[in-house]
Amino acid sequence: MIEPSVGVTHTKDAFKGRVWHILGQTYTLKYVSDDMMAWHAVLPPGTFVPPHVHLTQDESVAVLSGRLDIVHAGGTTAAQAGDYVYLPRNLEHGIFNNSDEDAHAIFHVSPTRKIFDLFENIHQVGDPAIVVQKAGEREIKFSPPR
């Protein structure tokens, strides 16, 4: 059990020192408790989070700079600086940086469930098949390539 606490994680800091490198992106933990987890993500041009479904969590994304293309059942929606994206559990979605600049965003999932453990286990894993397998063991189901 992770007890909630009050505090500020400053711009350049990582909560509990946690920074993960996943599929070419950098995720800096900003806060974690049993109820929620938030991280700052840097998605370089051409990187993406493949289509997947959170079976037990709602996810949201606040785009700070750049542009992210959110692929979902209804099509593709562009989100840019200042936009907020809500992705309810069981909704298949993918997140792509199809632009020519880094995109920065704050991601938030609730409840935390097994995502902290997932990030710990896929940090610097280079084989996408291993990422998919480890995600499936932690309540996130990646969709097959289209």
C-alpha cells in the first residue's frame, strides 16, 4: 500500500528519483499513491505508445507543448499545448508524436493498480514483444499491429 502524501514535485525533479526510458520516450514520475500515478513524458518525433487498453484504469493526458495524435475508435484526434485528453478504461487508444518536435505532457492514471510495477519492469527494454508481454501481465492489453 502506498500512502498518499502532500507535496510538490518540482519541474526538474522526479518523485522518489524515478525516471524511466520506455520505447524511446522519457517518463519522469511526478507522484504515486494507490489512488493515482502521474508522470511527465517527453515523446520525441516519431515515437508512440502503441494502441492498448487499460483494463482497470482511466487515463488522462495534459499536453504541455508540441502535438500528440490520439488514435481511438472514433478516429484520430490531434491534441496540442493546453489540450486535455480523457481516455476511460476499456477504450482502445494509441498516442503518437507525428510532428517534427518533442511533445511534453503530463499523464495521469487512476487507480494506480500495476502501472508503477510495469514501468519498473520495462525501463530500457528494447524488445517491443517483451513490453507487450509484461504489460499483459499488469492489466494493460496491447492491440495487435494493424
